[in-house]
Amino acid sequence: MDEQELENMLKPFGHVISTRILRDANGVSRGVGFARMESTEKCEVVIQHFNGKYLKTPPGIPAPSEPLLCKFADGGQKKRQNQSKYTQNGRPWPREGEVSPE
């Protein structure tokens, strides 16, 4: 599956902001993809619809051995809160978009 196919699959659930497929060094899909939807609610609907399901595969392509695992991506604010700040010259160095407490 490529990014366009992923977007087309998700369009019925709402506006797709972006899609990304992880690939190996040869450009072959690693079976992992990401999609950003217009809202958290739309994401929840997509997750409920696809999680634990199998997708139809085209003729000649083997069916996957495991069902889809659909979830919110690890990361974002929660992950940033758990990571230590970068330090520069012994002082905290905020990430882009963060305000320094100084």
C-alpha cells in the first residue's frame, strides 16, 4: 500500500491531513503506516473500524498473518512531557514550540 491508497481508504471517515508509509532501504513497505485526520474523534472512528480486521489483498499478494493493529501513535505531548529537556551549556534548552521558563 502506498500513501495515496491509505488516504483513499480513510477518506470516507473524514478529512485526511497526511499519510506516511514506512519503507525499508529498498523502498518496500514495512507494513507500517501513519495517518493524520482532522480530529481526534475521526481517529477514534478509524481505529474502531480497522483495528483487529484484515484488509483484502490483491491477487498474487499473500494475505497478512496478523490482523491490523490500529492505535494512536506513541508520541506527541505525552511523550515530550516524559523526555528530559535538551541541555546546552548546562542549561535547559526547550524544544521548538515550547516556551522556556526563564
